[in-house]
Amino acid sequence: MDEIIIDGQIGGWDVNVQDILVQIKEARNDLLIRLNSVGGSVMDGISIFNALKAYDKGSVTIEIDAVAASIASYIALAGDKVVAHSSSTYMIHNVWLPVAGDFIELRKAADISEGLSSILANGYAAKAGMGKSEALSLMAKETFYYGAEMQDAGFVDEIINIESTTDKAAAYSVTIEGLKACNKAVLEHDSMDFEAVAALLPKKEVKKPKAKVADVSAQQKRGRDLFILKQGMN
């Protein structure tokens, strides 16, 4: 079995996507991915997910160590089998983007965030056997899972029981602090090409208002009634 370690923030400053993609390409056996990350670059994470899903030289097992949050929780879905420790944390939320600008840029970023979140929701829903709307609702709430809760929710296939002094509250606190640091790093380092990302997303269907069809017979009847009423008043 070949082993690949994804440990730290997803992106060029910690987990380099090109390095991971090369390791996946060069693997020749069943793959074990040791995952410990609070997330990072959304597009890099999707690239890693796609490469793992396309891997055809053996099975892919994802083992979540301390945490799989944000885009790392999506990478975990690429495994044929997903296992986690009894003290692991898993978190899903809407896509967060590093963005600043005027109202035009912000609206564009909002559409991109919604589109990317929709892609992630498809993966969460498929893995957990839930509807996409339910997945989107959980993402909007920024939902955390700890230990066996991950398996109960359907995101993890097996829980490895280990002795740990970390309780649920402490694990959540560590994850939240990690997310804050990760978001700051993304803001400083992630130069996302919004135009390029937008081109990859499915186009929104614009619902055109239905044209009103005039009811000629009803109009004629109202006209006759009004004429008769006026005649009666004369």
C-alpha cells in the first residue's frame, strides 16, 4: 500500500497541490491518505479530490487524524473507505473566499461561492445519503462532528477508537483557531482567478417571467357588462 500525507493548510504555503498530484500519479498500489487539515485553497482541494476519485490502480482509503475541516472534509469524500479516530473532528461549511472590491466584485464572488458550495454539497449529500438541500443547510450552519458523530452522520465508514485526553469542546476550539489562521493565510496567499473559476461553474438558469395571456372572452364580457350598466344609468 502506498501512503500519502496531507498535513496542514491546503495550498502552496503548506500542502502543495502539485506535489500531491505527482504522488497520486506515481502511486502503483492501494492508496492510504493520512489527512489532517483545517482546509485552505478551495480549488487546490477540488483538484486533489478529483485526482483521488480518478485513481484506478487500487482502492483509496482516507484516514482522518485530528481534523478534516472545510475543503479538507471534501477531500475525505474521495476515499473508497473513510476512517477517523474517536477524537477526530469533521466540519463542513459554505465556501469562504478571499475577496475585496466594489459591489460588482462582491456580487461576482457571492455567485462563485454559491456555485462552489453547490459542488461540495453534491459530494456531502452523496456520501451521507442525504438530500442536497439538507447538505446545504448543514453547510450554512457550519456544522461540526466529533468522533462517532461523523459515522452516525454518514461521512465516515469506520471509527478507530484511540485513547485521547482531548474532549469534544477542546477539539472544536482547536479546529476553530486553526480555521481562523487558515482563513488569514488564504487571504494573504490565495490568488484565485475569479473569472477562470466562474467559467468552470454551471451557468445559473435565469427564470423568465411568464408572458400574460389575455383572456379575450373575459375582456369582451366585462366590456358588454360595462356597456349595459352605462345604458341602464342613462
